[in-house]
Amino acid sequence: MKRIAIVIALVAGAAVSHADEGMWTYNHFPSDQVKQKYGFSPDAKWLEHAQLSSARISQGCSASFVSENGLVMTNHHCARSCIQQLSTPKNDMVAQGFYAKNLPDEVKCPEMEINQLVEISDVTARMSKATAGLSGKPYNDAEKAESSRIEKECASSDSVRCDVVSLYHGGAYNLYKYRRYQDVRLVFAPEEAIAFFGGDPDNFMFPRYDLDVSFVRVYDGGKPAHMDSYFRWSPAGVKDGDLTFVSGHPGGTQRQLTIAELEAQREWNLPRALIRLAEMRGMIAEYQNRGPEEKRHSNAMLFGIENSFKALNGRLEALQDKEFFASKVAEEKALRAKVDNDAALKQYAAAWDAVAKAESEYHQIENPYEFMEGNAGFSSTYFGLAKLLVRAGDERPKPLDKRFREYRDSNLPALTQRLLSPAPIYDELETARLTWSLTKLREKLGADHPFVKKVLGKQSPAEVAKNLIAHTKLRDVAYRKQLWDGGKKAVDASDDAFIKLARFIDGDARAIRKRYEDNIESVLKKNDEAIAKARFAVEGMNTYPDATFTLRLSYGTVKGYNENGRFIAPLTNFAGAFERATGRDPFALPATWNAAKPKLVMKTPFDFCTTNDIIGGNSGSPVINQKGEIVGLIFDGNIQSLGGEYGFDPKVNRAVAVHSEALIHALDKIYGAERIVNELRPQKRATR
Amino acid sequence: MKRIAIVIALVAGAAVSHADEGMWTYNHFPSDQVKQKYGFSPDAKWLEHAQLSSARISQGCSASFVSENGLVMTNHHCARSCIQQLSTPKNDMVAQGFYAKNLPDEVKCPEMEINQLVEISDVTARMSKATAGLSGKPYNDAEKAESSRIEKECASSDSVRCDVVSLYHGGAYNLYKYRRYQDVRLVFAPEEAIAFFGGDPDNFMFPRYDLDVSFVRVYDGGKPAHMDSYFRWSPAGVKDGDLTFVSGHPGGTQRQLTIAELEAQREWNLPRALIRLAEMRGMIAEYQNRGPEEKRHSNAMLFGIENSFKALNGRLEALQDKEFFASKVAEEKALRAKVDNDAALKQYAAAWDAVAKAESEYHQIENPYEFMEGNAGFSSTYFGLAKLLVRAGDERPKPLDKRFREYRDSNLPALTQRLLSPAPIYDELETARLTWSLTKLREKLGADHPFVKKVLGKQSPAEVAKNLIAHTKLRDVAYRKQLWDGGKKAVDASDDAFIKLARFIDGDARAIRKRYEDNIESVLKKNDEAIAKARFAVEGMNTYPDATFTLRLSYGTVKGYNENGRFIAPLTNFAGAFERATGRDPFALPATWNAAKPKLVMKTPFDFCTTNDIIGGNSGSPVINQKGEIVGLIFDGNIQSLGGEYGFDPKVNRAVAVHSEALIHALDKIYGAERIVNELRPQKRATR
């Protein structure tokens, strides 16, 4: 049974040093602490090399550069949407896998962007100056405007990406400067059956037998990009007890939230999200019974829904653990007591109540906000494109500091990549999703809500969806480009059904967004910053910030754990995969594996788990050894790690990775992917 | 927006008298209180007449006898499953409605049982004696055994039904003796489009325009049963401000639960149930797209799921209301303080913590309990029948006090009615539901759970479901009868796939049930009883017990309310229905209504709301006036009434009913159902 058993999670401050806890920024890695515990610590050169060899997939994953010719290793599930976008009813690359035998066979991913972090600089002083003395809407506006300005100054061309990152919930602001690659081509992907062996039942579980890998390549000027830094392959791999580092991009944690924020998650936000995901899951799973093509084109969506469902459910269970929650309450109480009793800190004392009030206000408007502005009422790729175009028409002509943040100059390359993606859109799936979400719009706001009447009129959700999809040209990339290039004038002149809808409701959507930003977001931001400052003053600065989908380094060791009184060994092998196989999805091994079975060395390590502190977004991160060599590929955490959102439990929280030897063994013996093996290990030696 | 706004709900004791609160038992109706407030109170004769004229549909609804010839009025949604069971692909009576023009045209409902409460007697002393000095398993066993014995002594024949009812959570035990009718025939049902006008969006809402009525008739010896008592029809109907009584069978409330129990609901049980319902809802809603026949045969299921979802969601929102919950906490704290400080009551002091511990233990086993014994893993009519037969084989030969309670003699007529029902079972729907629930079984217990391996082996959930359904004969009523009559021997010899499965897993299911009954149910029952006694001692006995699906009488008045600053008038009329209609499901009026429009008097009252305190199970209850005449038919509560599960808020909690004039007007002018109109109003006068 999958129960979270966080006994007492250590969440901040001095306590951190006792566990392998922390998603550390590269500019504040706790080298002394690691040295003390493991007798080794990365030096500046090691860190620089690892930083430059790490990669981020901007849609939400991690990766690594693994050759001087721009080869990038990540998870299968991180390239999954690319693989599906490149597939056709006749060539289902998700099911069959893909291997570009030669360089010219590599195929461009329609929507993938890869970033390499080249520089971090501190812009806290400049940001503080911009917001000094402000609060509420002016504070929020100034914070966003200054961020946009800093990013614009930094990003000299489209191949440079700059993001101002708020760390410690506003306690510090750093500028992250990236090399941006938008020409990314698919090199290799195994069959989904082995990349995601065990499917949803085994997701977030351990022991595990997944070859969750894909290789892509970044191109520059039409040629493979040359990388000065990249990770070498370890000749030895990794074994029980070895020290491991994970360099990746954890998407977000919430370890520094207030109790009011955690309560809002436990009581409102998580149950609400789970209920929505559950209904979508039931709908899409049954939609797949319409036929094999429907199954194929909705598989990625179902995977995403089930993965989110399981992850959020784990979080909810963590917050429902009374002992864990009590430890959070005690921690906040202690901090607030110190703040209340210190003349210098008293200025921060009101922040917690302000946060609680803002959470409660959000609860009042969450339905209109999520359904009118958050697109929960319009679950449709077409609608997303239409809204992007309508808003671009209004926003792009504005001065930088007056625009919605997503239309800042430094974000335009990402927007246009999405807008002009040639990835197919499936009208049947669009119709099903849109009908469903319009039904939810009516359900959540009520049939008599003016916005609902505006959208539906006297029609049913199914009719509205059908009519919209019958009268759109947005499936045509050229038409989208024409509207983007033509700006507001072109958009206003368009008679496309989705464009007309997006235009028609944009005023309502903007109004609720304004209410959210002015009354809630600004309050949370300002007061979270105050709490961060209070925390620094009380606990010192030698802790790590909550994850922000920026590069972090964690340390740990290969280590098993106890679950319900049973010891779980930290490594699995190929034999285990064949034992677990039933021949039925999701426990069916691909034909290639059964065919190659005689050639395989069954004791070759397959997957392993470590104590590294990771979270969603770390998928695709390299696991590296002391020499900075690849020994594994992160693809999951165990079920107990889901509580890692709120606190790290060293006893049972484990990161889960594919072993480097498994990757080589499979590429070599099962897939005959010699070209990749040679590129990964130019030193070439026979696999065991 | 549908928000619960329970300000301070009055939950018990002396406070009750200030509001129209309470689902009062007929043997303890607060006549003085009503008299004081309204200047009228039912006397013994009035009460006896109302009691004998009220009816219960044992599957979960209320009803009333409305003629001396056994005519019964209830809601359309209470006869919905009968109407669907009698329908065929070619004759969809749910969509088309039904009217038996002549007595011989009335059709038997396959699974309906109607009860008339003839006697209530107090058996508290006898029950207390049986359980005196016991606790844990012996307490629980003795409590059940004595109940079964009392019921058996009382029920002289199959046409008598006797239930021992635990009131006040064990504070008192009453024996309810009913006349049982199992020959129930359908007389009239309108089209679902008007019975459930507004569908799920308008469910639990007000204002409303629903003709949620159906008429059935109880038969005795093949002839309409003669009723000595029945409700007459009011010639005048009801208007704003009128005093109203509702006599019906509220299914259950939880106003006397402890805080630990309420917290378990808020944090665990309700989110869990909502997530499950949401997924089923998505699945069945999309299943309906398979085709019109699939839509037809799954409609009742979807209605049930959506109705439950909305009801439970309302409960969750009520418990999430911080102010309301705080009032519950304060109330318990005050009661516990009195108990702690009173030498005579101290014996009850430990009960609250014992309840909390049992709730927490239940949380540990809820997955295996619900999935292995609670059938959550086997969502299938066939499986339910197979389990009934397998267990009957083992249980029926045992002495009464050793059997599972559902196999007690007094319950056998209900079991055999279900077992031998000729209602169709739809294999396609069975396959979809069973596949889905087996997938959930694997998800919730984990792929490696021994029980899951036992059920699935190396097969997929879809294969298992398909194989079971391909190899069952349980669709044949004669075969089921053969296994019932043949007992254990016949069941053991059966090679039916479902029977084999039910037999194969029965040991595991019994084991987890035993654990639940011995360690959790027994503790809750014993300690709830202790709390009830403490409450009586502190608050006196002049309050009403939580609802128990036994006959209750509530009083109130026709009254509007304020919602989001807007006043909602208490009566709607026919004109409103035509205004609200869009022509699209669920806001499409039936063709009969559009055709009859010129004949209708548009200002005729349609639906109305009252302050009567009701809850799920009250559906189909008669609304009666001071003279004991029918003035309406309960079919819903407003959205604010959903919090009534935990406490009554007189400001906004409203019962929703069809007006008696609307019923007559529609029967007369739209349906030409003269035979029924004449039977309801033998005094016959023209409708307005």
C-alpha cells in the first residue's frame, strides 16, 4: 500500500545538515557540509563543469549534455510529447520507438526548447530598490516591470534567455542567463512499453524496471551544436553506498509555505484539483475505447493526467499526516514567537495573517479565476492559440512594463515556438475535451452566471464545441502566423470562431485576472517576502530556497529503505524485469526485449534509488559521481518522495534512476544503437 | 455560485425550538413547541393518520398513499430505476414517460418494495440487557443478535417487516413494524425532461421548474390494496407563509457526530468518495457517446453518480466552512467539560478519544475494506448477485444470531426480490464498469498485493472482466433461483465464472470484514452510545435523533430566502418554466408541454420552497397542511440544505417541492390523465 510515512520531516535551518536534504543553488552549494559528511566536495571547477553540462527542457524537464556534438540525454517521458507529435496513425513512434541510424535521420521536435545555464547574477539590490516602500498593486506592478526590464537588458538575442528568479519567496532575486536552443531533434527513443514499464500502477514506485530514456540533439545553424562542456560516461557505473549528485531543475517545492497556505492546499486546492483530474481521467480512459487512433492520440494526455493525479494525491496524503502537519505548525509557531518578541523583526509580524487572508480571498474567487482566466472552462488547444493571438494583439504594442508578463520580450521566442508548432491537433479529442470543460464551466459557475450565458447562449456545451471546431482555421500554421504578424488589426478582422470567442470574453477574463493580481497575488508576494526576511534573520542564510525550476545540485547516496517492515534493496537488474512481465499492458515487455533476451546479461543493473532530494521537474536529470561522470538518469521518485513537496524525510524519500550500465546494455544489445553508444563512450569498451 | 453559507447552525438541545429544525419521530413530536410558535399542533389522531398515510420505498425514498385503492405518490427519480428497468431500446419510458390508461395497463416494478409504518415500540430495555457489561466484539455480536431475534419475533409473515432501529446513536432502540408491499406497479411517469428539468446544473438549486412525480400502486393478492388511511388532496394548495408538515424518511444525518468523526469525513472520507465519483462520472458520461442505446441504459447510473457527487460536495463545503466547524468544536468542548466535571458522567469521558482512535484505525484499512468487502473493486451487478448467492449458501444454515445481519430472516424477502428481479443487465455496461473497478482495485491496493494477484493473475483488468462476463449464466433469473433454492451445495457445484470468483475471494473479504466489525464498528457503536447517554444527561431528552431512514415529521413554512444579496421568492409558476427553456437538454421541455402550452394557465404555481428540515431519503415525501391534506411533493433541497447533514441553518436551508396545483394541472391539461386526477380528487373540480 502506498502510504506516505513522513515521520518528522526536517524542513529548514541547521537541521538540514543531518540529512542528504536540499536542492541547492550552484552559487550557494554547501561544500563544507558535504565534505564533512562524505570526505569529498565539489570544487569550483567541478561545479562549473556540472552547471554547463546540465540542461533544461523549458516545457518542464531536466536533461544533460552527453557529447561534444550536442547530444542530450533525458527521459522518454520528457520527450514524449515530441515523439507523439512526430507520430502518425501509421507510424506510432510512442509504441514502436525511434532510432535515427544516421545523423540526417534525426527529426526536429516541434515544440522543444533546451536551455543551458551560463551565468547566475544577484539582482536583489536592484529589485528591492524598485519596490521599496510599495505594497499592493504598485508593489506587484513594480516587481514585474523591473524583472522584465532586467531580462530585456540581459537577453541580447533570441538565442539568449534571461529569467529573473525570485528565490526564498522573494528573499533574494537572481538573474539566470541561458543559452537557448530551439532546434532540437529526436535521436533515439525506446518503446513506451519499456520506458514506462509497469505504467500507472508502478509509477512513483520502487523497485522498478524502466528504461525511461530518450536522446535528442541540439542544433545550431542547422548543424549539431558544439559543446565545450558535457558529461562523460562513467566506465564503472554506481553501486550500493556510492556518493551521487543530481544536477537538475526541480520544478517547485512548498517547504517554506505558511500554515495557512498549507491548509488551503490540504482542504481546498488539492481535493479540488484531484476531483478535476479524476473526472478527466475517467473521461479520457473511456474515450480511448472509441478506437485505436483515439487511443494513440490521447495517450500522452492520459499519461499526464494520471501522473499528476498520483503526484497530487501523494501530496495530499503527506499533508493529511497529522504528525507531519503538527511539526509544520510547531515550526511556524516558534518562528512567529521569535518575530513577535524581537523589536527589529516586529515589522514582519503581520505577514502571516495577511497571507491567510489572501488565501481565504482566493478561495472566494477560485471558480471564476480558474474558469474564466485559467482556461479550465476551455480545455482546447485551439482556444489556447486563439487566446494567445488575441492577447498578443493587445499586449505586444504596449511598453514593456505595462504588458502581461508572458508577453515580455524575453518570452516571445517561447510563445512563437508554441504558436507556430506544426504538431497535429486532433479535432475529435478537441471536441471531447472542450465539450467536457464547457460543461464544467456551467457546473462550477452555475447555469445563470452571466459569463456562462455569454459563452453558451441557448446552446448546449456539445453544440458550442462542435460549432467552434467546425469554424476555425487555427489548425493551419500559416493562418496563425498571419494573425501573429498582422497583430491586433488582423486579429480584430478575423472571423475565426475561436478568435471571436477569445475576443468576446477577454474583457471578463482580464477583469478577474486583475482582481486576482491586485488583491491576492500582490499580497502573497509582498508578505511571503517579509516572512523570508524574518526567516533569514532568525535562521541565518545557510539554507536552500524552495525549488523554482532553476538549476540545483543535490547530494546523496545509493541506499535502500524499509517499507511496511520490508527492506527494499537499492538496485534492480534485468532479470527482475523479465520476472515482473505478464505479457499484458502495462506489464508487457516489447518484442525487441523478448527477442534480445538470449543476448542479455541478466544481472546487469537496471534501476536504482538514492537519497538525493529531488522533485517533479528533476525528470531527466543526470546522476553523476565524484568525477562528474554519468552513472544514472533520474526518472522518478518513490511514493514516499511525493511528500517531498513539503518536507524531506531521509528515512524513506528516494530518487529513482536508470543505471548507466542498463542504458548502454540496452542501446547495444537490444537496439543496436551503435552510433549513440560510440558517441557516449568514445573510449569504447565492451559492455559486460 | 453554489456556496454553503451556514452562519451558525443550531445543532441540538434547547436551541432547537427557535428554528423550524428537526426530523422528529412520530412518538416524540414536539407538539407544544409547534403550538407555541404557530398556534396549531397535530393531535394524536392527526399524527396517526399521517403516519399510516405515509410510505417508504425501501430502496431509499419516501412516498405517500393518496387513495383508498393503494395509489402511491412519489418522485419520478424515486421510480426511475423501475421505469428504466421496464424500458427497452424501442420503448424508452424514461424519455417518453408512461401512463396506464386503465388499471390492467399498470406494470409491475421488478425491484420496488413499499412499506407502511404500522407500529413503533420501545425495545431499549431489552437491548440494553442483552449488551450489559459487554464491549468490543462481544458487545457488537450481542447487539446484532438481539436485534435479529426481536425482528424475527415481530415479523409473523413476509408481508410484515420489522426493523430494530438504533436512535440517538444507540441512546435508544425502537422496533419499527411495517406492512410490506412487494407487488408495486407503475401507474404514471412524465418525461424525464420535465421531471428533471434543468438536469444536473439545476439539481439542488432553487428557483426550480420540475414535475418530479410518479405514481405507483401497491397490490395485495393481485388486486389494488385497500388503504384505510391515505392523504386527501388539498383543494387550495399552499401559499407564501403557510404552515407545512413533511412526513417522510430522511436517510441519515450526522449532526450528533464527534469532531473526530467530522474531521475524518472532511479530510478523508468525503474527498475520497468525491474523487471516486468524479472518475466514474467522467467514465460514464463518455461511455454514453458510444451510442444511443448505451446512453439509454447508463442514464440512471449517471444520474445517481451526479446526484451523489453534488450532494457530497455540498457536505464537504459545509464542513470546510471554518465558522460552522468552530461552532461544532465549541459545542463538543462544552459537553466534554461538563462530563469531565461530573462524577456521575465521568464514566463516559473516554468515549470521544476511543471514537477518534477507531476513525484513525479505519483510515488504515479503508482501502482493503472498501475494495475487498465493500465491492469497490467489483462494480458489477453480476458480481453482486454472485456474492449474495455464495454468502447465502454459508449464512442461511447458521442460527439466526450467528449470521451476517443482511441474512437475518426478516431481511430475506428483500434479498430474494433483488435476486430474482427480471430487470435487464447490460453486458456492455457491466464490462466497462467491472474493467474500471478492477483497475481501481489494482491502483488502490497496489499491483503486488496478494489479493490483487489472486483476482487478476497475469491478466489485465479488461481481460478478467471480459472473461467473467462471457462465462456467466447469472443473467438467467431461473439459474439464480436454482442456486438460491439449492443452497450451498448448488453454489459449490456451480462453474459459473462470477460464482467461482465470489467463492474464491470470500475468505479474504470475510477476514477484512471481521477486522472492521471487531475493531472499528464495535468501538464506534459502544462509544457513540456512551456519548448519547452523556448528551441526554446534560441536554435532556427533548431533542430529535439523527435521521435513520425511519419515518419523521418536520414542520415549517413556505418561505423565500436571501442568496448573495438577492431575495429568492418561494414559489415559481408555469410561465417560468417556459422562460427558462432553451430547447436543449437539460433545459428542453417535452413536446407534450410545448403542444399543451395554449391550454395552460401560466400563473399556476409550479415548485415552492419551505423551511422544513429534510435530507436525502425525504425525496417523494408529501407536504401536508394543517388538515393533513396534500399540498405538495418534496423532491429536493436547495444547495444550502446540503450542509443540513451536519446542522440546520434556518436562514437559507430550504426544502423544495412540487406544488399540488402543478401536479393536477399537468396531469389534467398536459397528460390527460383523467383516471389519476379523479382518484386524487374524487370531489372533482375544474383546475383553475
